[in-house]
Amino acid sequence: MSATSPPTSTVTSRSRSLTPNKRLVLGLAVCLLAAGVFMLANLSGNLGFVLELRGRKLAAMVLVGWSTGVATVAFQTVTNNRLLTPSIMGLDALYVFIQSILVLVLGIALVGQVGAYPMFFLNVGLMLLAASALTSVLFGKRSRSVYVVVLAGLVLGSVLRALSSLIARVLDPSSFMVLQDNLFASFTAVNPQLIWLCAVIVALASGYLWSMRATLDVLTLGRDAAVSLGVPYQRTMRRVLLVATLLVCVSTALVGPITFLGLIVAAIAYQVSGTGRHTVTMPMAGLLGVAVLVGGQAILEQILGQATVLSVVIEFIGGIAFIWLVIRKASS
Amino acid sequence: MILVSGVTKRYGKTAVVDDVSLQLPRGGVTAIVGANGAGKSTLLSMIARLLDSDAGSITVGDLDVATCDSRELARRLAILRQTNDLQSRLTVADLVGFGRFPHSGGRHTATDRAAIEQAISWMNLHDLRDRFLDEMSGGQRQRAFVAMVLAQDTEYLLLDEPLNNLDVAHAHAMLTTLRRAADELNKTVVIVVHDINYASCWADQIVAMKNGVIRAVGSPREIMRRPLLKDVFELDIEVVELRGHRIAHFYLPVPICANCNSANEACCLNRGVSEPVPLTLRPQVAS
Amino acid sequence: MSAHAPSVAPAATDKPAGRPLSRGWFGGLAVLLVLAIVSVFTGVSDLSPVDFLTGTATDRQWLHLLASRVPRTVAVLLAGASLALSGLLMQLLVRNRFVEPGTVGTSESAGVGILIAVMVFPTAPLVVKMVIAIVTALIGTALFLRLVRSLPPKAPVVAVPLIGIMLAGVIAAGTTFVAYRFDLMQTIGIWMQGDFSGVLRGRYEMLWLLAGMGLLLWLFADRFTLASLGQDHARALGLSYKATLNLGLALVATSSAITLVVVGGIGFVGLVVPNLITLWRGDNLRRNIGWTALAGSGFVLVCDLMSRTLNAPYEVPVGTVSGVLGGIVFLGLLLTGRMRTQ
């Protein structure tokens, strides 16, 4: 026993060299730095105008990065699957699909009249319905392997994207242009109308997930152990999945689909948090989401002058991270 | 008392557990034995509401497992399945702390902290309390999980094949712990084991299952009989007595001595023959 | 021998299923031909079979028929058969039901070749672009195999297509990034999108190479079946495993690069068609070649008909239609457990 205890204590002291709280503070500092660079780099022209424009973008990216990170960690815990994220399951493609269906069915004129808020609520309502149907298929009675669920999600996402583009083709070209301008957000065309509403939703959803942190911790032990410890498994899973869906709606509405952001930041968060507890991993993933989005955009837009390619870069890095995760998981 | 009445579990058309009724009184160690696929683990999982039953009812004390509050049941009954693979990095102390979830929901009180400390010292995990589970050996991790269910502080403790993947020394230590939990902490321990001899030597009561039904319930002395084992395991096993415990000699290739052609106490092996006696194949294996 | 046995021996007892080209198959071929005729006479400008049969068709109508409609239908048939056969062969060689050139990065790698060709040799003829695309498709396929080899032997079956899909995504993202920097997004988009509307006489003939590829597949069918038993078995039966594997994957990469260059990407054909055929007729390459080719042609033909009629007079890219139809069929197979994942 005495032979093994010295290395034990060194391992402990090394991994405890930074307390989880200090790590979170470090994450926050990185976010602030990224935000500073994003706001202040290459300032020229009408200062007030530029700062306001950047500020709006920054707010959207903070909301999207935070909610993607937090939602992904909670989602991965309840599905017990670290290869799956709400986006990989096809939820953001589902949001775009519902948006397209709405425009197709209601007509572009009506959509224009109704305005952004009612459309958003309608979209979110349909999304919650569709997502709960989807999750009951994927995580219902029949138990499926982690990999099958991921594959099904990826294929579902590609089918939904194809359907959306089919609908876009069927719309007449002028309506399509209007649709694209009004409803399909992207990094360069952040949807400014919805920022405040989304901020409220993100705050409420984060609060709910925070209140669930102890239960989420128990769920990392797997279904059987969690049930044995008295966690109402089905109910918790349903609720967390709905909250995650809601957060996907928010981020897709603000900046459009970014498939791999959640996967990347959650994977890094587990590595750097120094603990598996959700008190740390959830906010850490949120902060990393902000840091990746804001920092990435600052570098690409202000330094390299390549504004719209951040989602492409994230897709590139995310794909590599995913392959690495699959190989590592299969080898363990 | 755990009361199982008329419980059935089907997968498709085959009933894995078929109309089983069983009473498990408070206290002591009960071992459920049987061949692979006899329905042991399924029965245990249904008692712990990890699986829904298709028919029948199960009560733990005054709680109906199917309808009661899950957390309420978690304060009465704990189950440990074979060590599940962990998703996240947790320390031993984190894990043992989870055992208090049914009591305090995550915010530990002084009572919780005392229970955690007690469980840790019971399982001799002081030196390991800040180690991460994924950096520990299988045996150490198993101990940590047992500490977690001990911290849960329940009357009933159900363990599904707790001896799997343990070498003899660790298996022995595990059984000692469970025995002490029953004797010193007054817990009702129910385990599923593969090796009937562990059941015979350590349990107070044995439940023998076959093809989804219970074949026999009784003390080790009542269960460890050659005809009964032959019925349950479909293998003719010689049973001998060693220091008051009955041992089934399924390690021998044959129970029939080629020298004297006998398979019981009358065999020449029991009369001081020192050289190895040639053994013939079992009749049913040979055919 | 064992590979020969199923294809030869059962033929005596089990005639309709035993032979590659059975009576049922010719029935299927007849249905396909009817579909093809429907396809020839479907489109914006008004062509009626009656005019051609009664000899009242104008020169203009003849030109339209021979220069546009017939080439298009032929291209659809060739591309469909080739996509399905490529999928079948790749599934056999990788020993995994979930792979096809579109899910392992072969098509996307061919896209890299097109990007290079467009950037470096913008004026080069189609053949040159095709050769470059074939080379990059080969490299991409090799990269995929390299990644799959780093999986442990016991890794779950579904991990392989997951890696493939991600590799495809990574390659596509890289292509997009470069194309964006050099303002080639639209050009690449047009190349990569499966679409038969650009098929005209003089612009599709290279697809006939695919027929040659199909013939090669036919000739080497038994070797590929042997190789699909795995390295050890194949070696024990006296087959040069590496060479066969390389030949097969070269066939796949070449076919999919040709298809991509001429008509663009058409997803799920190579995944769904061979799996449906295998579910129906069991595993034997030679026995399934005929049906797989037929069903592949039929599937793409139906997709193409839909792409022309859904939003007439405009066309929807056939790749989008097959992405929806094929994807839904595949999801059905996956989630109902028809495709074994263990």
C-alpha cells in the first residue's frame, strides 16, 4: 500500500493544481479577451456605428455559444452518449425544415405580416412537438447502440436539409429571396429582432439546467445506477431533451445551424474541467462555446478578413474531433 | 420483507421470468443461483424497478415497486449492477457521495457527510478517496461502488453478480463485506452468483432458478443436494462436506471413478488411495 | 471454391434465384425500359411517341430526342447502375454494410480533384479534370481505409460509416473553405450537385466507361467475393488479397469520380439499393450484380423523373431527390433493425 500511495498523491496534487472554480475563471477570462479583440480590433470609420453593429453580433454569439455548450453537456449526459449532440441528432436541420414548411404552407406574404415574434413561437412550438416525437423514436423502449443513434441522427439531418432545399426550390424565386433575408440567419446576418427574447429564454433554460445539476451528476453513472438512486429517469430525460431543443431553436434562429460547435466545446470541457461534475462542466462548455465563436470570429473577421467561413472552420475541426472520439471510444 | 407474487417478464414470446412468487424475509444473505438465462438478473432488476414486469406485483416493505415514488424506494433498497462504464471523471468521494442523493438530492447535510465517511472507512477507501475512478483497478472501483450503495443506507442491498471479474482474493473480500453488512449493519443482502459454492458457504438462504421459474428455496444444506443440483444445472455434480459446508465438486472432470466404478462415498478415492485414480468421462458427456 | 459453390450449385435446384440473369430479372428489365421510355418523353418541350412512330416528327423534334432526351436517359441508367454497383462492391470489400462512396469520402475527394482542376487548369478538357478527380478519389479512399484500420477489430460495425461520414464532411469543409477564398463556391457547387439537366450529346459519353467498369466487376466477381471473407480466409484460398482489394477499391473510386464529374453527387443509391437487394436475395456478389444494377438504374430513374415533374417546368436537382428518398429508406432500414448493426 505504501508503495502505491506516493504516486497517488502526486496524481492528485497535479490534477488538483487548479481548482475547478479557478479553471472556470480562466475560461471566463479567455471569453473576455476574445470579446475585447472582437470589439476593438481594426476600429475605423464611424465608431458608434461599428461598435453597435459589433455589439449586436457579439451578443448573439455569446448567447449561441453559451446555450450550445450548456445544452450539449446536459444532452450528452441524459442520452449517455458523448458522440451525440442536439445538432448531430439533426435538431437544427429540423428547425430550418420547419421554418421552410411554414413559409411554404402559410405563404411569404402572411409570414411577412405576422412578424418575427409570433413566427418564432410557432416555430418553437412545432419544434418541441417534432423533437419529442423524434426522441421517443430514438430513445424509446427499444434500446439502440450509441453508434446507431448517432448514424440515424446524421442521416436524418441530411434528409431534412435535402427536404429544406427541395422546398426552397419549389418556392418561387422572389419569395425565396425574401425568406432567406428574413428568416435564415447566419454569422454575417445575425437576426437582431430576436436577441432580447432569446436572452430571456437562454437565462431561464440555463437556470433550469443549473437546478438539475445534482441529478445530472447522478445520471453520468448510467441509467440503472441513476434509477437505483431514485432519479425519475424518463421524466428527467424528457425535460432535459426539451430544454436542449429549446436552446437549439434559439441558436439556429440567431445564427443558423453550426453542426459541430457543441461536440467540440463539450469534448474540450470534459478534458479541462478537472472533474465530471456538472457544476463545472456545464458552465465550462458554455464559456468555451463563447470563446470559440467570439474568438474564432475575431480572428477570421478582423484579422484574416474572412467573415462567413467560421462555420466551415468549425465543421472542419469538428469532423476531425469526431473521428478522434469515435476511434478512442471504440478502442477503449 | 420483499414480496414477489406472480411476476412475469417476456421478451417476445419467451418468458424470461415466468409467474414467479417469492418471499425474502428481512436480514441475512440470500443468494440466487441458476444456469445462464435462468432469469436471475431479470428477477433482481424487476425487484429494483430497473425493469418493468409484464404481470404480477412486487412490494418492498409497504412500497409497491411499480407505483411508489422512485426516490422513496431508493431510501429503502439499493441495487448494484455489474460495474457500468462511466462517462465522466469522478473521484471515489464523488461517487460515494451520490449514494446520498435519495436522501438529500445533492446538497449534503452533516448526516450525509457522516454516512459518506462511514461507508468510505467501511470499505477501506481512505487512501483512495480523491483518486479518479478511471485511474483505478477494477477491484478498487468495485469497492467504491459498494461504498456508494452502503452510503445509500438502505435496508435492502441487491447485488447482481458482484463477484464477476474478481480474483479469488477480491471475491473473498467482497463476500466478507456483504456478510458483515448483513451481520453488523443488519442489512438484507440479496446477491446473484454463478458459483454455487460461494452461495453454499456464505449465504443463509439460496434461491435456485431454472428457465424462468424458481426450482427450490432453502438453506444451503437443503439446496446443495446432488439430485437437486442435477435438476437445476443439468449436470451430475458430486457434493461433499467440508468443515460443515457443502461443496459441489464441479471441477472434477467426472464423478465416476474408473477404478471402482462408483461415484459416492464408497469410492476407493475415499479410502486412502494416494496415486491419482484414472477418471472416466461422464456418461452424458461421452454420449 | 466456397465462393463458387453458392453461385453454381444452387442453380440446379433453385433456378429463378440461382442464375444472375433469371426470368425475373428480364421482367425487371422490361419494367425499367418502360420507365426509360416514359423518361425520354417527359420534359418541357412537347415530344410525343406518336409523332415518332407515325413519322410526323419534325427535324427539330428528332434533334431534341437524340441530342438531349435519349442521352439524358442513358446517362441516368448508367449512373444509377454504377452507383449501386460501387456501393455493393465497397460494402463487400470493406466488409461493412453501411459504406458507399458517398459515406466514406470518395465522392468528396473527387470533388477536391475538381477544385484543383478548376483552379490550376481551368481550360483543360473534361478528361483531364476527370483524371485528376480519379486520382484524388483514390487518395481519399485510401485515407478512409487507413482510418478504419486504426479501429480495433472488435469495434462496432456502425463506427465505420460514422468515421466515413465525418471524413467526407471534413474534406467537404476543406473544399468549401478553399473554394470560398478563391471565389469558386458557385462553380464547385454546380459540379458537386447531382443534376442531369446538363447532360447533352457530346457531354456525357464518358459515362459509357462505367459500363466497362461494370464488366470488370462482373469478371472479377468471384475474387471480390473471396476477398470479402477477409484477409486470412482469402490468403488461405490462394488469393492475392491486397491486389484484389486494391483493384476493387480502384474500380469504386474511378466509377464514382467519373459519375461525379459528369453528373455530380447522387447520395444513398449505393447504400440503399445493394442493402435492399441483399435483404431480399442474400449475399452473393455474382448473383446480385444484375439485380443491383437494374435496381440502381430504376431508383435513379425514378428520382430523375421526380426531379423533373415535382416543380415543372423547373427542375429540382436529382441529388436532392435521392437524398430525401434514399435517406428515408435508409433510416427505415436502420431504425427497424432490418440492417443488423452487430
